[in-house]
Amino acid sequence: MPQGIRRRSLLQGLSGAAGVSLLGGAVAQDAPRRLPIPPLLDARAQGGRIELVAQPGETEFWPGVASATAGYNGSYLGPTLRVHSGDEMRVRVTNQLQEDTTVHWHGLLVPSAVDGGPHNTIAPGARWEPVVPVRQAATTAWYHAHPHMRTGPQVYAGLAGMLIVTDAHEQGLRLPSRYGVDDLPLVLQDKAFGRDRRMVYPSGHMQAMHGVHGNAMLVNGVPQPVAPVPAGLVRLRLLNAGNARLLDIAVDDNRAFHWIATEGGLLREPVSLRRLSLAAGQRAEILVDFSDARPAGMVSLAAQGRSLPVMRFEPQGAATSAAALPARLAQWESPPAARTARRRRLVLASGGMMMGGMGGMGGMGGMGGMGGMGMHTIDGRPFDMRRIDQRVRLGDAEIWEVTADGMVMPHPFHIHGVHFEVLSRGGQAPVVEDQGRRDTVIVDETVELLVRFTQPAGERAPFMYHCHILEHEDMGMMGQFTVA
Ligand code: C2O
Ligand code: CU
Ligand code: CU
């Protein structure tokens, strides 16, 4: 297919879907397909080198129906990158798209100069070759496109992948770690399909207000797949790579599972849960015990009514007795809250005003003519590439108090280049699910975060903090900060 047509269909598929009629209700499944496992690129196995090509493509989410998509080294999503803590990733990204892109290492604690925030643009045809030093505990992170005002459409098109950091401590715990066998990367995304089963990027008033929600769940790019698993303990690395939807993950027979890791790595000890919320941008690792050999489904529970089916698991072989879990997983020290350098207050607001053409914010990106910049703000102002909103001292710990204002909805608030811990929620002690080292947190009530700034960020490429509902981010709910 000629590039010109591909570009048109990519852009149309991504932003021209206002008023399209969507496939109704639960999207009917043909025969469930097997869960695909993204190829594993282990940096150590290739001399530290990671090669990524951002490219347009076409993907058959439903047999015989091709949708315009984009991916890294393929037509949709990207390989799983695995890197050992202490190593360097020598990355080469080539942009074969016909628009600017960037690649952000979401969850890596690295200097902003080698992180692909909106300032580190890769033009069409150009290359970006950062050397990324990885110096943090084992964790499940991810990478995704992050260009100015186009993060929503590019991630939606498929420009995202998982990034696993491993280290000697984690390997010594003997958690399930056979990639694709008992250690499954699960990239969870809800996507909107039209009546013709083509993927669309709906862009109406609803999407501008609440972000893009889909009518079918994909896991690793396949609608509601089925995964054969060993009859035993299985580790699931969950990544909510959807644009907006807040997932509430459970097993459909209501069995308990062990929650073992957050965005920032392993918890201090396993936590038994029956449901786990996962906002856009968040990750979690859980261990599910399939030693009874009974098949089960994973669902996202809905506040009212039917739950959304996500995928199914089919244990292979006879029942076994499950392996024991380590009682302790990780240790880390939190800086004493009383000795933080300072406190900042941030107010996230949605739906305050519809701006149209106010304040010289110029043209719109993904969300075309609907509202646009200024509809979503932090501290009363929409994002501005040329304005540094906060200046932090390298090495400091601070308390960030983050509040949501205006239309009441939970915003997944994310900060680049840091881990934080939740000190309080709604004026109370944090809830069980707030524990651990985080980089993304749900803000509906006021939260107090204890943030440690260990990575430098200069004026040329500052770090971002933003709502991870990507349409909120693209339309202004983002700020930037330097660390020096
Ligand atoms: Cu995944 Cu700036 O974010
Ligand atoms: Cu990030
Ligand atoms: Cu938001």
C-alpha cells in the first residue's frame, strides 16, 4: 500500500471517528484466539542493544477486517524489552511514521535527557539513540509514544510495549519467571470498534471529557484471548495501556490472588486480594494459583452491572500443590516525611471551561475541534511546552499534595523520573492498594505523595507530571519540572 494512503488511513482511523456508530454492547467473540506473547528482546543477550522501529501497519483484530494501526518492529504494540539493573540500554529508535514521535520509558528512573518526553522529538525518518542507564530494583515498566498533543492517538494506534527490569535479588526469590510460560506479560487495552469491526478513535464531547473508552478488551492485541498455563502458580504482569479506562481486575470465580508488585517494583510482602484496580498507566504483578487445574476468566468489574471479560486461562495437566511464596519480597527505605524539603500543592481540573481559541494555544492535535486546550488544566492553566511549572532540587524529597477539582472523576496522576509513596488519601491513612513504590496514583480525593527526586532534568527536556487519561494529557492536564 502506498505511504500516502497509509498515512491517510492512519490519521483518519485515529482522529476522524466523530459520530461513528460503534459495535454495540459486548462485542461478540468468534472462536477465542490464543494469547500472543510479544517477542522478548533481552538487552544482555544482544550486547545491550535495543533496536526499535516505530512504523505504521494494519492489524486484523477480527479475522478478515484490517484496521490502521502502528507498532514497534511490527504492526501493533512492540516487543517486551528486558534489562538487568546495573546495565545500560543502548537504544536506537527509527521513526518510520509520517509524523513526529517520541519514546518515553514510563517507570524507569533515568535522566530526562535520555527519556522521550515531548521535547525529545524524533522527526519522520529520523533516529534517536539514547544510552539509558538502568539503576533500579526489578519492576514491570513500559514504553510508549509521548509526542506533544498526540500521545492519545499514537498510543491508541499501538505505540506501546512492556519493559521488564530484573535484578539478582528478584531472581533469587524464585518467583515464576519463564517468560510467556508461567510469567505472562499482559498488555490490557480497551478499544472502540465500529459496526464494520474496524478500530476507530472516537472523538466526540464524551471522549474529550472522559477520555477514549472502548467496547472490547484486547490483551496483547487480541480480543479476549485464551492462555494455556501450567497447573500451578502463574505470574501475571498487568499493564493498563488503555487511554482512559479504570480497570478493576478480578478472577471470575472470585478466587483470591497474591499481589506482589506495583509500578515501582516488588511490595514488601505479598498481599492477598480478590480485586485490584488498575488505572491507565499503572502496572501490577500478581500470582494466581491454578494448581487446582480449573479454568478461569479474568474480568474487569463494573461499578454497576455486567463485568467486562478480559481473557481466559486454561491450566494444562493434572492438579498439583502450589509452590510456596516467599514471605518477604523487598525492602526499601522511605525518607522520613518530616524531613522533606518542601510541600507543593497541585490542582487537577476538568471541564472548567471550553476554550476554543483562547490564550494563543493554537491548533489542536488528537481531539480536533472539540474543546481542546484549557478544558483540562493543572493549577488553572493548560500545559505549555515553553513554561517550567516547578523547579526541584536534585536529591530532595518533597510532599506533593494533589487534588482533583471540577467535574468529579478519578484522574490517574503520573510523574516522570520518580517513585513516590502515598502518605494519605482523603485526609486518612492510605488504603491497602496505595502501598508500595508508585509512579501513577488515582486522584479523586486529595492524596499526599512523598516523592524522591533522584534524576536530573534540565530546561531543554524537563520531566512531565500529568493525568494518564491520555486525552486529558493531550488537552492540557500536564505540567513540567526541572530537577537540578
Ligand atoms: Cu506513561 Cu508521561 O507517561
Ligand atoms: Cu511516564
Ligand atoms: Cu484526568
